[in-house]
Amino acid sequence: MLVVIGILIFFFGLLFSIAWHELGHLAAAKLFGIKVTQYMVGFGRTVWSRKKGETEYGVKLIPFGGYIRMIGMFPPKKDEKYGRTRSSSPFRAMVEDARQMSAEEITPEDEHRQFYQRSPWKRVVVMMAGPVMNLILAVGIFAAILMGHGLYTPTTTVAAVSECVLPADAPNKEVCPPGAKQTPAAEAGFQAGDRIVEFGGRTYATWAELQLAIRQSTGPVPVVVERAGQRITLTPDLMQNQMPKLDSPSEYETVGFLGLSPTQVLVKQDIGGVVNTIGGFVSLTAQKVIELPQRVPDLVSAIFGGERHQDSPVGIVGASRLGGEVLSSDEITVDGRIMLMFNLLAGVNLSLFVFNMLPLLPLDGGHIAGALWESIRRGFAKLVRRPDPGPFDTARLMPLAYAISLVFIAYSLLVLVADVVNPVTLF
């Protein structure tokens, strides 16, 4: 039951994120006097709608996105105010169909309220407003968690000592097989509760610094620990072992291995810590978005029974399932579950921000790139005293936009199948 409740809560949280995104576009468009005829959450058949003023607000059957409909998204031909003529070329037909869809709801009294007529900077604001709303929501959630609840931060105190060395692909990380070699930490006599004071003759204030030192070491290393108020020197013989990369847990590298895990404590963050932490989240999210094409082989492998890594891409189905898993888990406290649910939702919004800012049509970033290019062209023409080249015709890029859309749809279907047959799990 808790799984179902968690799925529903997270699903509606995602729908809110989509609606919040489109609200940004809507508010900015209306601010600059652009006529908006529709504000929709979802795609396909309309489930519910209501018209208020000149805008129809509604919910559609397929909850995998949303949109607002602005008149005059693409400029008409030079000899037209709005409308188009048909071409026999299939690629030209795509361009002209885009113009027709953009112009079909324009009436003479609305002629001055078209999107393309606004200055480039206003169009940039309208198209950025959606992703920025997702960013604002993500930052707000992260900031509330980091400042109000705190961030689990590893310390230099030992939480547990691994008894044996397991291969990277071991199916059960908690059971030592017969004849398994002891870890350097177990051999040296480390115990839970030991606070590491010195490693190799140096002191380390944070676990992150100590972890790097361990991974860069091999052979006997003197380690001073504080145990029951006394300092003891242990000398583990560090070995090389395959360990997950710090910046990419699904990949492995050979590093120094000790065999212990740190105690984690909740530390409330100040403004500086929040900015630094969220900056790291944005950087990591951008890296993961850029790596999406590289994930295709792993997704295909996962569909046919291969391993599905925790950092694998997930869609709305997979993300909702994770929400259900978090809420029903007995491995963390109730407040921990709630915080993790909000963390997941914030992460989704951060991903929506980064993804939509890619300079590709039909994404918001594609329209932003078109407006910026128009501004550059007009500025250059003015500088060299040439005639104004006019608005950049984004409709000419529609064949490419359709191709990119097909790629996005295919990728989304691939993720959907993987989420159903081999979902990502956190516990």
C-alpha cells in the first residue's frame, strides 16, 4: 500500500513540476502581450479544460509533458502577414506546416501580439521562464532540506569495517565467501567508532580528503586513531582494488583500498554551503544529461536482463516507482524517507532545467538559440550599416526539429521499457 501511495505522491509531484514549468512560459508571454490560446498539462486527448479569457486551460490524457500555445511562434514569409502556401518539397512542407500552425489562430486584431514580433531578449525571457521555474523549484526544495533538515556528511569516524575483499561484481556485498581475503582494515584491527586522527603522517579534516588519500596509497601506511579516549597507531597494508569512481559510480577504477566506511552525521548548511552544494548538483546533472547518448547500450542491456545501474536514466514511470520504493522502505527513518522523496523531486526539476536549456529544437533552448542568433545578425548588420535582416526564421529548422523529436521519443520509449522490465532500485 505504501508503495502505491508513494508512486501516486511522486507522480502528482512530477505533474506539478510540468505545470509549474508551463506556468513560467505563460506568465512571461502574457507579461509581454503575447496571445496565449492554450495552457495544457499532458499530450493527446483532452480530459478536462476550461476557457478563461482568451486562454484555454486543461489536462490531457498522456501525462508526459505539457505546453502553451502562443500565436505567431514562427515568422511568415516576407510577402505575408500570416499564413503560408504549400510546397511540393517534403522538407519545405514541414517548414510551411509549422508556419500554418503558428498562424492559424491569428486574427487581424491579434496581428500585433505574435511571438516572433517581440524583441529577441523578450523571446529569450519567455522561453527561459519555463526551465527557470524548474530551477527555482529545485533550488527551493534543496535549500529547505539543506538548511532545515541538513545534509548527511561523512566524518573521519569509522562506522563499519569490511571483513573481506569482494570482487566488484559480487552479487552479495554483505556475505564473505569461503576463503575470502581479509581487508587491510580488518587485518590491522580497525574497529567501529575509531576516529582517524592521522593517515600517513598527515591530518585530514574531512572524509572526502581522507578518502582521496586512501585511494592514492598502497602498501603499509601508519594510521593514528582515537579509541576510547586514547590514541593508537595501526599499520594497515593497503592493497589495490577495483572500486567505483567517485564521479561515476557505475564505472570502476583500480585504487588504494582500506576497507572501512565512515559515520555520517546530519549537518545543517549555511547560505554558502547551500550555494556550493547546489552548484555541484547542477554540474553533475549537466554531466549526466550530456552522457545520455552513452547510456543507450546499458539501457538495451538492462532490457534483456543486464545490470541496471542506480545512475541509469529514468522516465516518469521509473521516477514514480522510486518514490514508492522510498516511502515503503524500512531501511531509513520516516523523516529520512520524506527528505529523500523531496530530494528526488528536486533532482527531477534540476534535470528538466538542464535538459530544456539544450540549444536544440523543439526544446526551449532551441528557441533561445534562435533568438540570440537573430540578435547577433541584427547587431552585425547595424554595425556594418546593412539592411535589417529581419527575424530569424526558426521554421526553417523544423525538419531537424522533427528528427530530434523522433530521437527523443525513441529514447523515451527505451527508458520506459527499461523502467518496466528492469527498474532502478535504491535499496
